[in-house]
Amino acid sequence: MATEIKGLTKRSVNYSQWYNELVVKAELAEQADVRGCMVIRPYGYAIWEKIQSELDKQFKATGVQNAYFPLLIPKSFLSREAEHVEGFAKECAVVTHYRLKTNETHDGVVVDPNAKLEEELIIRPTSETIIWNTYKNWIKSYRDLPILCNQWCNVMRWEMRTRLFLRTSEFLWQEGHTAHATREEAEDRAKMMLKVYADFAEKYMAVPVIQGVKSETERFAGALDTYTIEAMMQDGKALQSGTSHFLGQNFGKAFDVTFLNKENKPEYAWATSWGVSTRLMGALIMTHSDDNGLVLPPRLAPLQVVIIPIWKTDEQLGLINDKVAKIKANLEAMGISVKYDNDDQKRPGFKFADYELKGVPVRVVIGARDLENGTAEIMRRDTLEKQTVSIEGIEDTVKTLLDDIQDNIYKKALDYRNEHIYECDNYDEFKEKIKEGGFFLCHWDGTAETEAKIKEETQATIRCVPYMFEQTPGTDMVSGKPSKYRVLIARAY
Amino acid sequence: MATEIKGLTKRSVNYSQWYNELVVKAELAEQADVRGCMVIRPYGYAIWEKIQSELDKQFKATGVQNAYFPLLIPKSFLSREAEHVEGFAKECAVVTHYRLKTNETHDGVVVDPNAKLEEELIIRPTSETIIWNTYKNWIKSYRDLPILCNQWCNVMRWEMRTRLFLRTSEFLWQEGHTAHATREEAEDRAKMMLKVYADFAEKYMAVPVIQGVKSETERFAGALDTYTIEAMMQDGKALQSGTSHFLGQNFGKAFDVTFLNKENKPEYAWATSWGVSTRLMGALIMTHSDDNGLVLPPRLAPLQVVIIPIWKTDEQLGLINDKVAKIKANLEAMGISVKYDNDDQKRPGFKFADYELKGVPVRVVIGARDLENGTAEIMRRDTLEKQTVSIEGIEDTVKTLLDDIQDNIYKKALDYRNEHIYECDNYDEFKEKIKEGGFFLCHWDGTAETEAKIKEETQATIRCVPYMFEQTPGTDMVSGKPSKYRVLIARAY
């Protein structure tokens, strides 16, 4: 596929446009010819596969098993849990018919009016209802609990304004759904999975996140508590990157899922659900990338090292090829992915720009003169710094550099975020400063009225009550009423 | 989940019922409360994950990359390729609306009539159309080719009569879609992927398959050639287990996908597509399993070894626990999956029956007296043979046994199939013998008329022109006309 490397809009000029262009130019994804849906291209999907593979391993380490539940949900299921239907059932794709037929002019197909479904089916926007309808048959006794299922699948929410990875009508995700015998066990599970998400975001994506609990207004529809991880993008806006819900007995009651406890008495099962989606791709891209293109954390980069030769004669190329074959084999034996690009149809300058755009963490250039000197030029994508290194032992140099890049981009993102977190006790000041982005730690009186006022006047929302800061009581900056703790407020994607 | 081990219908009594019961009792899958759809339970999904993981590795080894394309396809796309729409567009789920609203009595939701789509969307029954509509933008020059994409996803075909894994309205599969600059390269790719499927079926699933090419009648809608692998079930019926299609330039033309060749002249791109689905689960179950339950090939078994202690006193159990901990660690270090089931709430007899039902390839039983003697009892699931072995070196015994089971069940299935392949040149004899099942190698005049007559009179179909037998010309057993080769005829799932 011909990559067109044209000028990428600079972040400082238009951050939003920079993101939209980058996703397409780096061949991560593109808009499909189906409203609001995306095509995830091989390079983007390769990153998603790495995300999936690592998360899946971590879920399984906590005892979770994968399963698969139907795509389509009977319309009536959605109405069973009153809050859930309010939050979810509205903007979704509705299947009403099951057959097409050839049209009268025999040049196309039309919906067969005789093939109307008795009850419409909804493409899952999330699967609590169909899963709890199934769990009803699996759960009889406390001995059947806990049930710890996850599924990797597609879901659909009919979004009016879409952006690649951040908000699309169809997206890919995982949704975990657990059933427990006690409230405490369910609450612990909801918190445990948030921690899995937070650790993954920080250690693999190199994206620092703030963990906390949502306000009632921002909770998942049907949850008693929603835990969240919130990341800061380079424009100071928040991106909710994963959520874990303690659902209480709401779905147990809605779908009549009871079990006999140790005292042989029936009880409703306790539930959690938790998910991350292809939205993580958006967080990854926006946190680290720059005006030259993607910057990818080595742990999730589909290609970690590219080696590019520079030569004039076939003899020179032959010598470089031989030398690189050994380096490549050594690096691969160390578990490092490497591409050697000696395509003679593309100039080195074109290749440099292309791999920068694609965010390959380490670039090694070997020229004929380098070979004579026993050296190579290494560039690290995060800082664009070049250095000349010895070919002897270059494998260890590369390995160390990859680790260093992983650490450095995390640290850079962490520093940026910490520099843009402000304690604020004055609403006028807040209203002014929020325009520039950033996270604000403000006292809140706990009322939905104050929350709504802030949102209406500033487009900022309460992201969470963060765990990580020590809290002392104070005074709500808007209402002047007493406040138990500070909440994290930001404009968000 | 409480496993109910009740009598499984014997294969000899009712093969079809045996299969239906086994899938449910072994907790592989169950009917969902959505017409024609299934829930794949964790144990069934664990087998599917092993199938996916190995196939995915093999696809990638041939240069294939994964990607993701939209679930929904605009209705008009289906009409672009004339044969394709005939074969696929009819029985499918149609999305006509994108919003629900609260009903008048405020106790449910109804479809919002104001949210009707301008053009209906179809849930993909297969993705050639949406993918070739996308490839149009990816392909400009021969340098952009080949494109080798695969996606793992769900698809939907509105089936009237469904059976778990074998035929469900929604199923999981992978669909590969490649684009090439030459006819030859595309044909080679279609054949290459069939070989990947055949090797996987034989080496991993231990299911022998016959490779061949479909008759025109049985071809994929829109293909110039369909290659297939056909397996024989224990009732002598054929199960089509994977297909690979050479699509010629049909989709290139339908979606106007042209490239500039080396002579700088525009040409339509050449296509293939190929897929296997959760139907493979059906093939796996039906090929090997017996009246006691599943028999799984060790290479795809989620759990390869179960160790069960038999004890009277806590002291005895403690000693066995210690001994087993070492054996388990050793086996796991060899890459073998092991479960130690010392649950004191279930009797050994219950456990034996349960793990037999689940098809765990090797069972090790260690009792208090065994421990004194330094022995253990090993049972292999395929033959149910038990032997007493020394605990010293038991890890190697188990490893050898697993390999032996893998080989043995393949050989058993191969022998069974070979015993039930018949050359037949007399149509009356054929009509009689086909009632008992089996594969028939018969001369065919190559006409659709003869093919239709056989199907109508015997419910048997031409499965393929097989590669693997030496062919000589002859006389069609039905029409008496000349025939170029024998075809494989069977009743099929």
C-alpha cells in the first residue's frame, strides 16, 4: 500500500485535526463506507492484537475464562433493568427483518415485507442483559459461584458524531461479566479489574492514569458504583480509558438469578462488569505521538526495530546484507521484532520519514563506510536523538534502548500530566483556566445540581473521586457548601 | 456450574441425539434465548481459542495480516456481484432503524419510526463486498499487491433449522481475503490456504480430510473455483470443514478495483477468499467422541491431564498433595496443562465420569497405597485403557501417552474413513448402499442434470473432485455418458 507522506498538521495548529490525519496517514484505521463505522487496517490491528494478548493473559491470571454470547438481544430484555434501558437502549441498531428478495426490476434487492420479526432484535450495545439471562440457567447454588466470564467482541452504539477509535458506532472491546455469592466479593472483583486496567495502561501503554470512582451522574446505567481510569491527552483533556462496574443485585433481580447459599436460602447473585475497547488505541496515539507521526511504546509496537542500509554498489549491499542477517537473527532470538528494509525502489529519506510516521521505536542505519568502521547509526523515535554505536554488541544496545524508550515516554507523559493537575478553590479562576485544559482537583458538595452547573457553564465534567490523593474536607468552589473531598474535573473526550 | 452426568444417548441408538446431548452435557455450548443463536460456554470456547491460536500462527507464517472490517453492509453492496447476491443476500438479518424509544405506557421500548435508515444495512453473512469496496482505495499499482488480510469475527445467516456448532444463525469464523496482480498467484493462494486447513485438520484436530474442488453447482456464490476439505463423521456422513475460493476478477470488476501493472496498464485485481468456522468444533466432536462423552485430541484439549487423589485420612491427602505438587510442576514445565482435583465434596466416581465426559485425554489416579508402592494408575481417554505405572518418571510416561493418543485417534478416524470409501459404478447399488452412509467414488458426466438427479433421489451430493486419487476416464453411473473422473459423493451435514 502506497503510504503518502504529506505534511501532517502540527499539534499546536490544530490538535484535533492532527489526530484525525495521523490515524489515517499511519494506516491505523479509516472511515468505512458505512455510517460511523471504521476499518481497522493491519498496522492498527497489529497493535490491538498486542493489547488483547497481554490483557487476556492478565485476565486469565485472575481466574477469568472466555466465552461467547449472542450478538443480537431481544428488545424486551433491555427493558428488564429500568436504569439500564434508559442509558443504553436508545441509540442502537435494530434488526426488524430476516430476508431480502430480488426487486421487481431484477437489478437489486429489497427487504421482504413477509419476513418481519415478531420481536425486534437489537445489536448488543453491551451484554449484561443477554448474559444474565443465560446465567440464570447456570447458577443454582453457591457452589456454582463465582462465574468469571469475559468475551472479546464487537458492539454497536449509534453515535451521531464519530471519530476513529475514540467514538465509532461499531467498536471492538472485551466485556467481563462476573457473578458472586457476596457483595464483598463482587466489590473486590470490580476493584481488582480496575487495577488490572491501570497496571496495563501504565506498564504496557506507558499511559499514566488516575484511578477513581465515578459520581452518580456519570455511573454506568444499572451500576451501584463505576470505577474508572482517566488519562490526560496532550491537549489537557481527559480520556476515560477503562471502567469497571459493581452492579449490586440489579441484574440478578432483573433476570431472577438466585442461588441457594450455605444456609440453603435463596439469594440474588451479585454482579460486576468491566470493559476496555479500541478506544485505548486513541489514548495510545494521543498520549505519545508528535508532529512527525506516531510514537509507540516498545511493548506494544508491532515492529520494534527497523534496519535500513545505505549503499552505492551491489557489492556494498551484499556486505551489509550479510552483516544485518546476523544482527537480525540475534535480535529476534532476544524476542525483539525487526524488519530489514533493503528495498531498492525507495530512497532512504522516504523510508526514514515512513518509519517515523509509523512510530517504529528504534531505527538502525548501516552504510558502507559504517561497515568499514564497525559502526552504525541508531535513532530513537521518542526523542529523535541519533548516536553512532559499535556494531559489536549492538543487540544489547538496542535492547537497552527499547527499555529506556518505554520508561522515558511513560515518564514524559507522567510529568506532563502532573504539571497540568491543579488544585483549585475558586470557581471564577477555574472557569478561566479550564479553557487551557488540564485536570482540576476541586471540592464538591456532592450534589447533581452543582455537577450539572459546572458542566453547563464550562463543558467540564467530574471524571472521578480519585483514590490517589490524600483527602481533607473543604468547601465546594461553586455552591460554598461543605465538601468531603476533592474530585477530578476536566473536559473530556 | 453443576454438571449433570446423566445417561448420554448411545451413538448406535440415535447418532444425531447423541451429538446434541453431548454438546450440552459437556458444557461446550447451548441454545441461546435468541432464535438460532448459541452461547459458547467457557469449556467450548477454550477449544475454539486453541484452534484460533494455531491457525492464526499458520496464516501469519504465509504472510497474512489481520484486520477488521465493519459488521454492517449497505444493502446495495450485495447486488454488485450478480451471483454473490443470489447465493448470499437472501436469508440475512436486516437493520432498518437506529433508535428505540420508551413506549406510551412507560414499561418498555418500541422502535422509533422516525429513526428509519435511508438504506437498510445487512449483518455480514460474509464480507467480500465490504472488503473489496475498501480495497478499491488501497490498490493503485502492482506495487500495492498482494494484499493478504484476514479477520476473525462473527457472521450471520438466517438459518431455519439450526444445530449447535454445525449450523447456527450467528457463528464465529475467520475470513481471509486476498488481492493479487495475476491469476496464477491468486489460484496458488487459494490452493495454499486449503493446504493450511487440511494440515491443521489432520495434525491438530486429528481429523483426516479429503481435499478437492467443488462442482459448479456447489461452488461459493461468485467463485470460479471452490476448494474444500471434507471429513467423514462416525455416521458416514460428510462434513465440509473448510473452503477456499478462487474468485477470479469478479469482485475486482464489481467494485472497480484496478491497478496499474508493470507495463503501466490498468487491470482488474484477482481475488481469493477462504474460511473456517466454529463448525470445526462440530467436526472435532463428531469424529472422535464416544458413548462416554468427548474424546479430544491432546493438541487441542484445554486440559490435557487430570490428577485425582484417593484418600481416607487427612494425613494421606497431605502426602498425596505433596507428591502431586511436584508432578504437576514438572508436567507444566513441559508445556502440559494439568489440573489436580482434590475437591473433597465430590466422590472419585463422580470425578471420573465428569472428566471422561469432558474428554480430558489422560487421567492419573493416586491413592494412599499407590504412594507406598511408588505407583499410580493412568487411564487414556481414547481407549479407556488403564495401566499401573511408576511415579518415578511419570512425566515422561504422560508425555508419550499424549503423543500416542494424538496419533491413535487420527489413525482410528483414518481407518474408519478408508473402510467406508467405496468405488461404485452401479447406480442401483449406490442408491441402496448410500443409506448406510459412507463416501462413494463414482464416475460423473459433469452435467448439473445428473448431479441434481442424484441429489433428488438419494439426498447425496457431489462433495468434490478429489485430488488424492489417481483418476482414469470411465462411464457415468447414472447417465451412462462418458466421464473424465470419479467424484466423491456422500450425504452431508
